[in-house]
Amino acid sequence: EKFLESVEGNQNYPLLLLTLLEKSQDNVIRVCAAVTFKNYIKRNWRIVEDEPNKISDADRTAIKANIVNLMLSSPEQIQKQLSDAISIIGREDFPQKWPDLLTEMVTRFRSGDFHIINGVLRTAHSLFKRYRHEFKSNELWTEIKLVLDTFALPLTELFKATIELCQTHGNDINALKVLFSSLTLISKLFYSLNFQDLPEFFEDNMETWMTNFHSLLTLDNKLLQTDDEEEAGLLELLKSQICDNAALYAQKYDEEFQPYLPRFVTAIWNLLVSTGQEVKYDLLVSNAIQFLASVCERPHYKHLFEDHNTLTSICEKVIVPNMEFRSADEEAFEDNSEEYIRRDLEGSDIDTRRRAACDLVRGLCKFFEGPVTAIFSGYVNSMLAEYAKNPGQNWKHKDAAIYLVTSLASKAQTQKHGITQANELVNLTEFFVNHILPDLKSCNVNEFPVLKADAIKYVMIFRSQLPKEQLLQAVPLLIAHLQAESTVEHTYAAHALERLFTMRGPNNATLITSAELAPFTEQLLTNLFKALSLPGSAENEYIMKAIMRSFSLLQEAIVPYIPILIGQLTHKLLLVSKNPSKPHFNHYLFESLCLSVRITCKANPTTVSSFEEALFPVFTEILQNDVQEFLPYVFQVMSLLLEIHSSSIPASYMALFPHLLQPALWERTGNIPPLVRLLQAYLEKGGASIAASAADKIPGLLGVFQKLIASKANDHQGFYLLNSIIENMPPESITQYRKQIFILLFQRLQSSKTTKFIKSFLVFVNLYCVKYGAIALQEIFDSIQPKMFGMVLEKIIIPEVQKVSGTVEKKICAVGITKILTECPAMMDTEYTKLWTPLLQALIGLFELPEDDSIPDDEHFIDIEDTPGYQTAFSQLAFAGRKEHDPIGDAVGNPKILLAQSLHKLSTACPGR
């Protein structure tokens, strides 16, 4: 692999891969070539600004000329890889740079060979599915219109022909399998092409599509039924996509769809009542229920559901059966807890029966809250009564009852507050006291784990609705549940505590205070750290997040425990650094480290050295092994530690300084912000000692600045570094480099002048003036080129200073410009004098006018995260944040007063001017 990556820049490389894939006799080699080709395209096809084009134009043209043919003539395994590659290329090049892609694909519909046709459909699906989530824009509409003009008619013809073939080959199982996979793909394409708006073509041909969709929904072919209970068959996949299509039309185009709606409601209702509980029907059932949910929320379909018998029968036949906790759920709860948690807590349960049933309850409550609540209250009471008869046998009844109450009570929900709006008809507090608390209080935390998890989740979801005293009553019980053996149960306990600790009370303080937690603090910290050693939870992100949140809430109350806890955290860090696999866990782990440092050193700054003793051995190992994911974090924690030191830089840091300038570290975008901050900390604490003992490293430092300034994405980081150098290095140590710095900045201004660059440039120029004086600024400009100073004032400072944003930045510019106006003789009696009044006006504008935040049309900021290929993105640690630094500080309190005083001084010195 390393060898292939080293030669992939050579011309003809992709064409050789395609030749190998086409001509090789060995199937394994062909598949490998296909996968390698797809990954190569994924890494290199997009052309990124500021970076070389990685595939030659000749290769690009040749690939586009051959790939469709090749894809269609390859066996399915290879076809899928090439189809993916086409959609990656299409995302960049279609339609402008690849206008004939669609026509080339559509002509293949006539081939009659369904291997080829399905290849085209699969590729079209991967090309068009982005229409489902793109924002509206003229470009998007133009592209969709072009697609519809070329594709809609042939797709409709193919749809009709395929349905006829299904009737002709009704008894040939192999033919049916191919035809039904085509129909599913066609239905998916229908969804993508109709998502943004109702196209005229599909409106005119609605009769064809809807009649056929309806007959496919009611079709039952014995040959296509499968014995497998888990895996959905072709029939189920097709019907669930049709339910999606019908729901789309019912929600978005209800007027046009109205004539067809009643028969779809009937067909889907019959489907629901006759489909079994097996896992293979889950997607179909949930899509069918979602269809009913989207219909019952629309005012003009209300009449379909008004009848009390209809409501009762929906509740009885659709909702209650699909809320049951099935054996498949039980298996997931016990053996696949991660997946269970993801579905249940994080809402990735979009296509589960329970979630769909819950959405249908909410939909029905919109118009029929009273009757629906009444019907379900009966069900809830009878389920709870069943449970009470024999808890050991009937615990699933209570689980369903809790789920029903939850879906009935919750109207609006947010990640931050849980349920924010509840059904007035459900008494949540009473239910909590009678049915939830007893489960939380039971002395055996391992009995009925599913019900315990339900109870914990209830507290978490309704935390904004329950009174504070009940939440406080729950806290010690939740802490006890951190010791439960069930992964789901102790994870929920950690998550619930973390959510309770983020709640805000009056005056925006946390609802639960450090003092209220005092009796349980030790137990809380002990159980959280113990929970990390439970099987399956060694890297449990919910527990780690709860640790971080507990530290943050308890503040100095954790100081006595830190000596023990820091050992456990660093030990954990050492273990996960061997193979970082859980990004969230790692992030909260570093946040918790930062909090320990912050809180302890705030109480006693001298403890910083004991943290360094604990952390540096692990950090050294991470740096030596180049653990890419962790470097940005390590640099942030080191900045935090270094910033706590009062005066000079300790020797341990100085030893590391040369390594921080290695070009390899700066190649990775994720390292740049934290490394710049770390270098700023070095300069702040020891500019003088760097100049004295590491003067040979100054060119390296400026080399980093030069690299950053050349990139549009990172130039602001280059300025942060440069400003720190100007502010903290002894002037004589950088005298010889000053002119070169300005020349580099002018070169960049000439090659690409962006708003962001100009804002940073203005702040730098004014900081230079504040630091070295206005005369020095004018002299350095004019030494580069005569009259340069005037040009900079006229072309950049005067017209652009209004764009500077940020209080500190504005203050620097105000003080700098004041100095130019009042301390620079050249402004008084040379050709620069004509600029004095406009400059003063610009300065008054900076004080009084609103900030100019307009951005020129040709300049839409390139998003750094868009860089292709995998690179660790930079994750800012919230608890490692640095305070905003004001280089001028208290020397100037109010720049307006400074201007008045300086002008007064100037007029005394030069009267009559």
C-alpha cells in the first residue's frame, strides 16, 4: 500500500489500475484494483485551492471517457466500487465538466440487459441522493432540471416496462429477483428526484407512478417471500421505499396527491395489520407507520381519523403491538449494548418500530389529544396491573407502559433540556413517585436491568418537568446505579447524572450546586472511576463525559481527590494512546485532565510541577510514537500548563522547543491552531530566553510563519504567531528579519488579497507601530520601496480599517493610527500630509461607525474541514481555553481619550498647522 501511494502521483497511474481491472484473469486482483481505484479517486479527485492538482488533466479526461463502459461491463462486486467512483467524480464534475454522463447512462436502458440497467440505476442513485439534503440554490435547481429533462421520461418508461416484465416472468424466481431490485432502485430515484419540489413531469405522470406504486404495495408473490427472520427481503425493501415515497407526497404535495391518498391509507393500513413481528419487517413497518404519522398531522386529512373506533383500532392494532419489547430488543440490550444505546439514547432509531409508533402517538395527539390520552391511559393501567400480578414474569408489560407514557407525555424535546413541552393530561410527577422511584430505590441494582434503565431514562428525559427535590432525591440513587453490571444501565446512570449537572437554575447558576452534592461527592467520583473498569465500559464516552461534568460542577471540592484521580486519568490516557478508537471518549478524557489542572492550580499555582511530573512521561510517549489523533490535545494541555508558570520557561519545555518547529508537524491541519498557541505561550513566558539561548531557532520560527501566511485557510494563525514575536521578542533579536517579514506580507497581498488577510494585516501593522513607534513603521515601509508608506495608508489602512472586528483588535488599530497621526514627522510636511485628514476620518469611523462585515462576491471562505482525505480535525478543548490577551493592556484604557490627548500634544508642538 505504501508503495502504491508513493507512485499514485505519476501520470497514467489511474489508467493502469483500470487496465488491470479490465484485463486481469485473476478475480482477486480485479477487485483489489477496483477498491484501490475508488480510494484513489476519493483522495485525489477534488481540486483544492492552494494545493497542487493531483491528477493530470489527460488522466481525468481518459477516466471519464472509459469508466461508465467499464463499470457496466464488470461483475457486480467491481461494478459497485466503480459506481461509487463515478458518483465521487460526478459530485465534483457533473454537470459542467461531464455533460454527457447522463446521456451515456440513459442510452443503456435500451440494452434490455438488467445487469447493465441496474448498474446505471445504482450509479444514478448515488449521484442523485444528495438532492435529499442539499440546500436550495440556483445551481442545484439548474442541475436537477437538466437531470429531469434527460432522465425522467426514460426512467418512467423503464418503470412501466419492468412492471410488465414482472407479470410476464411471474413464476421465474431468478428473473423476479433482478426485476425487483430494479424496481427498488427506481423507487429510490423517484424519491430523490421529487424531494426538492414537485417536478412538472412527475405531476403530469402521477397516474402512472401512483397506480403502479399502489398495486406493488398490495402485491404478494409467494416466490419472493424469504425464510430468513432477520434480513429484509426484496419485497419488504420495495414496499418500505414506496411507503417513503407516499409519505413524501402526502407531506409536501398534499393537494396534488389528494385523489390517491385514501387508497394508500387503506393499503398501508392493511399492510400493517397483516405484517408479523419478525425483525425482517422492521423497516417496512416503521416506514408504514411514519406514513400514517405524516398524514394524521395534516389538517385536511383530519376527517380520516376522527371516528372514535378508528382511533381505538389504530391504538390497539398498530401502536401497542409495535411498542412491545421484543426478544430481539432484549438480545441487543444484553449483547450489543453500544448499538442499543445509540438507537435509544441518541435517536439513531429512526427506522425502529418503537420510534415510529411513538411518532404516530405524537401525530395523533396534535388533533385528538384528549381521546388518545384516554384510550392509552386504559392500556397503561392494565399493563401496570399485569406487571404487579407477577413482576418476574410480566416485566415487559411495565416496560411498554413506561414507553407509552413517555411518548404520550412528550410534545417537544431538545438535546439540551430533555422534554421541554409536555401533555397536560399526564401527571408526570405522580407517575414518577408511584412507578419510577420504587425501581430506582430497589436495593438490588442488577435486578430487572431493562426496567432500571427505563426508570433512569425517565428521570433524564423529564428532568425539566420534575421538581428539583425529586431530582435531588434521584442523584444518590443514580450514583448507586453506576455499579450495575448491565452496560446499558450504568451508561444511562452516567448520562443522566451528566445531564442533571448541566441544568441551569435561576440566575444561570447550575441547578444542582456543589454544596448539595457534598454528601455524595466521594461516592460519585469513586463509582464513576470504578465504572470504567466494568466489562464493556473501558472506553465508555458517557462515563468519561460524566467525570468531566462532575469536575466542572464540583470545582475546588475535587482538589483533595486529585492526587489519586490524576494517576487514574494518566493511566487511562497511556492505555488508549496505544490505539485511539473512541474520539469522544478521548476528547472528554483530555477535558477532564484540563479541568484537574485548572481547578487545582487556581487554588495553588505551585502544584503545576506535580501535574507535569504526572503527565510528561505519557506526553513524551505520545509525541515519540506520533499518535496523530492526540497531538493537538497534548499541545493544548501543554499550553495550559506553560501559561500557568509565572515567569520563565522551565528547562523541560526548552528541550522540546526545537522539535515543535519540525515541518512534518505543520503539515497536518489539526496541529496548526494548538501548535501556534503553544508557541505563543513559549514567546509570552520566555521571549528573552529564546533570544538568548535559542537564537538559532528564530529563522525556524519565522519559517513557520512563512508557511502559514501562504495559506488562505491558516494565514490568521501565521499572524497570531507574528504578533507574539513582535510583542515578546527583544527588538534587537529580530532586527535583521524585519524587512523580510514585510516583503513576505506584500507578496501575499499581491498574489491573493482576502478580507481575512487584510484584517489581520491591519492589526499587525498597528501593533508594530505601537511596539516600535510610528517613525520605525514609516521607515521600514519606505526602505522597501520609496513612497510605500503612503501607498499602504491610502490603499489599505484608510479604506479597510472599518473591517477590523474584535475589541482588542480595534483598540490596537486605534492606538497605532493615533501614533501615526501624532508621532510621525513625515505626516506633517511631506507628500504624505494630504493623507492626514482622511486617516483621522478613518479613525473616527473606527470608533463611531458600525463594523463593515461585507465580503467581496468572489470570496467565499474556504472551509478548512473540506480538505479531502482523513486528517485529524482540530478539536478545541473547552476547558483549555486561553483568556483574550490585550498586548496594550492598561497602558491605554480608552483609545478615544488617548487620541484627544495626543492631538492636544501635537497642536501644542506644531501650533497653527
